[in-house]
Amino acid sequence: MNVLRLSWAACAAAVALAACSGGHPGGAGQPSPKATNPVSFPMFDGAEVLSARTWRETISSRPGVADSALLSQGAGTYDGHDVVAGTQALMPSLETWLHDLDAHPPDGYTSALSGNGVDAVRDHTRDLGIDFAVFERSENGKKHGVVVLAVDPQTLDQKAGPMLGMIGKFKSLPQTFRDSIDGQAKKQTGFTVTELTNENSPIGAAIAALDELRTFGGRGIVVIDATKQ
């Protein structure tokens, strides 16, 4: 499995560990005036769009692992969106939907994940209450990536409550403690907690938005896309 595909897996794992940790959207995105889906990618039938943001991020060096899935082409400016939708459908239905999408991608898209390593990540994230699929296509000569996640906030709270609480309090810890936690997290997952709590990054903004699903009271679909300009 190549580096790009590994980074997509790390992205999904990052969201699985940090989803529903709370927070507010970062400066990288601005709330849409109406909750409509700006991403031209299929949404789960009947899902209600709760929020949608557009963002622009300029990076001057290689992005952190948690964002490398969306910012995989290195230095430059990226435009994208993150969309959060709610549904009362149960996770088995959402997992079946994702499996069908992965097996039969929308026109123009290809599945960007494969291999035993991905299966292991998905087994772990499903146990925590999240499943994912990743796609890419060429758009006007540019690579366009989309990650789609199905999230069960209640299961996440039950299975990963202490971890989510730690992430929520991470910014208030002394720098020495944060460095130690970052080091441990990077060894175990390939990304740092600092990367997850950076609300001025696309992934950080999307993670912060997932708190809406607790208020909604059901399961969620999260769609994140990006294209380098």
C-alpha cells in the first residue's frame, strides 16, 4: 500500500479518535449561510445536512500526517469543504452504504484505499463507532480527494470517552506534557494530538464540527474534500 493510501488511513483513524471532542470551527472555514451540501458526491439517502463549510489552506511545507490525506500534493493552496449530515439510520445500514460506494465508486472516482492494513484500521474504527471510505479523481487536471465517514457518536462516547476527554483538555496542558503525549500518539498512530486539535486546518475544523451530532441525536455522515489550486 503506497504512502498516499497510508495517509488516508491515518486521516480516518485521526477522526475516529478525535470525533465529538467538541470545539469550534477554525479560521480555515466559514459557515455556509444555508446548510446545503456543496460537494458533488453522493450523500446517504435521507440524511439531513447540519452544516457545511468552505475552507482555504495554504501550506509551505509537508502537512502533518493527519492532514496529508487531503493536502497530499505538498506546498501550495488547497480549497475544500467539510459537510456534516445527520441520519436516524443505524450503523449497519451506513456501513452497507459505504461498502457499496467503495465497491462501485461514483462516475469518475476510484477507491483510494486497499490492502490488509486498511482492513485492520477499519476493524478498529468500526469498533469505536466509525467507518470510512476514500475516493479520488482527476478534475481539470488536478487531483480531487474525498473522504466519507459514518459516525455513531454514542458508541464513540462509550468506547473512547476517556480518550476524547483527554483530547478535549489537551490544549490546557503544559507544553512538556503535550510534547510527551504527542510523542506517544505519533508512535502508536502516526499522527500527533496537536495535529488533531489544530482548528485552523481542514481536518481540525471537521473534527470540531462533529460535536453537532450529539445535539442531533442520531448517526452522522461527514464528507471532506480538497483540491490543490
